[in-house]
Amino acid sequence: MIGDLDPLLLLAGAGIEAASLWCIAHLIHTLLPANSRPGKWTVQRIVLAARAASRVVPGGAAASGALSYRLLRRVGVPTSEAGFSVGAQSLESAAVLVLLLFFALLVSIPVAGLSAGYLGATIVGLLLLVGIGALVASITRGEERAVEVARRVADRTRVFDADAIEGALRTLAGQIAELAGDRRELLRHAFWSAAYWLLDAAALWVFLAAFGHNTRPDGLLVAFALANIVATIPLTPGGLGVMELTLAASLRGFGVPARIALLGVAAWRLVNFWLPLPVGAASYLSLHIGSPGQTPAEDLEGLTEQARQGADEASPWRWAHRRSRSD
């Protein structure tokens, strides 16, 4: 099977993966105000640095967002605009991923029939769509009520800080209202979010094809979206291990031979997960050259400690430990 490997397809897959990162950088660039918008190359380096941080720093996506915000502030983006661009990009990307999963299911089920795997994926997709819709509706139509309920839940469970939850909800409400104010701009942002996910999935398809298997696009997109959703659970940095196992198992369920699924996913993750580490580190250091303030090492230490504290505060076992100490 290794002898049948097509190296040109591996190179093509790596190029497609790079194009997906360019799309997300372009999206963040367009979300920034024109009067304080840094150059596209600067934003691209910020995206690469944040991607690398999400792979090594506890907290995953939260750490990536925190570093993106810090680096945007470092290059002169105002506080509110930096927070809005990072938050809006995360919100739009999550919503578009769920929509892609749902639409892939709508296409795939009539073709392949309703199996147990498709039924489970459909239920997950519907629940996520309903959840996102309910969240948006509750925040935009009843912000004060949503904040009140969230604070009450936080006070009773003691898992999250009530003030932090209120701040996050009010920021999210402002972001949703601003995004919804311009439908044309919202559609353009959704296009770039979709391009990011679809190119990432296309890179996976090419890596599987490099090992000799042409995967059905609908089944691949279902497996890809499910694996990315599962990988957001903060079990490991960047979903390491979780992504690989979930994606390989899902692809196997959609007819990809086991060996090809494992090899294709491993090759794709080499470019998707491991290659951004040195590239992101170089991008991060380049953003600090000639900049006053903390050294890169001090900045990363602070980010790591912040992410670790956030993970401790959010974990149920942390809450149980606190209760045991108070008793």
C-alpha cells in the first residue's frame, strides 16, 4: 500500500491545507476595522501562531483565541475590535461547521440510506443546530433574561464564575447583533468560513486519495465535521488522539478500508497538526521582533498559566475538590 503512494497528491494536499489557513486569516482580516487593520501577512502570522498555541497549550481553542487577541492588540488593533474579530470568527466558524454537517447528511442519507452511523450523526447535527439557534435567540431577544439564568446556574453549580459568564454573554450578544446588522457582510464571512472548512476537508480527501482510495465526498464531510466537533471537547491539546481515532473510525464506517483510513488520517494530521508547530513558532517570534514588552517566553508562560487556571475552574473535579475542602 505504501508502494502505491502518490507523492504529488501529498504535496497537493499540503497546499490545500495551507489555502484553508489563508481563508481563516482573510476572514479575521475582513472583520477588523479598515483604519486599524494590519497587513494580511501580519494577520496570517497571527493565525499560524495561534494555531500552534492551540496544539501545545492547555485549553486548546481558548488559548488560541487568547493569543490571537494578544497579538492583535500588540500590532495596534483596539481592544474592542480585537475581541470582536476573534469572537466573531470563532462563532461563525462553529455555526458553519454544524451547517456543513447537516447539509452533508441531507445529501448523503438519500444516497446511502439511513444506517446507525448516519442516524447518530443526524441526531448530533440536529441537536447542535437547535442548540445554536436557541442560544442566538435567547441572547438576542432576551439578553437580560439569558444573563440572569446563566448567573443563577453558575452560582448554584460553582463550576464557572458568574461575572465571567455574564461578560461573555454580553460580549456575544453584541457580536451577534453587529454581525446580523449587515446581511451581505454576514454572508461574505460565512463564505470564507465555509471555504476554510471545505478546503480542510478537501485536503483530507486528497491524502486518502494518495493512498489509493476515492472517498465519497458526502461521507467524508460527515466524518470530518463530526470529528472536528468531538475534538472541541478539551480532553487533549488540539484534539490530539481524539481527532485521529474519531475520524478514522467514522471513515471506516463510511466504507474506507481501515488501513487507508489510518494512513490517510495520519498523513493529513501531519500537515494539519504537526507542521503548524514550527511554522507557528517562527511566526510568533517574528511578531515579537522589535516589539517592546514581555519576551516571547514570558508571554507564553502567562498564556499557559491563564489557560491552565481556566481549565481548572471549568472542570467538575475541580468543583468537587473545592467542596471537599470546604466540608
